[in-house]
Amino acid sequence: MFDELWVLIPLAPFLLGGLAIWTRHQSKMLEKQKELMLLGERLPESEDGRRMQEDMKYLKERVATLEKIVTDERGARELESEIAKLRDS
């Protein structure tokens, strides 16, 4: 078992380098998350923040309505074409 251990010794710098890169990336991601949380807490306090939230809510509702219209109409068209095919056969 210890005879094969010497193979791992040359790989140690690469493993440590990968670990260092990964931990640096994780710390940067944590900092970004904290910034976003702070921005989210500050934004609603201002008038612009409240207006942006209201606009975002309105736009989300609008998109949901449009998605419903598009999918319902497409389903109706498909149903009509299937009925037409059944009539023809």
C-alpha cells in the first residue's frame, strides 16, 4: 500500500492549488451575496426602490398573463387542427 503512495506526492501541489482557487472563489461568492443582501435591504427604503419593486411586480404579473394567453391560444389551435384531422379521416 505504501509503495504506491509516492505517486501522490507529485500531485500534492496541484491539489493544493485547486483547493486555494476553490476557497478564493467561495469567499468572493460570499462577499457578492452579502452585497446583494445589503442592496436588497437598502433599496426598499428609498422612493426609487419602492417604485422599482412596484414596477417589477406589475411586469411579472403582465408576463404571467401573456404566457397564459400564448399557451392557451396555442392549445386551442392544436385542438382545432386535431378536430379537423379527425373530420377529414
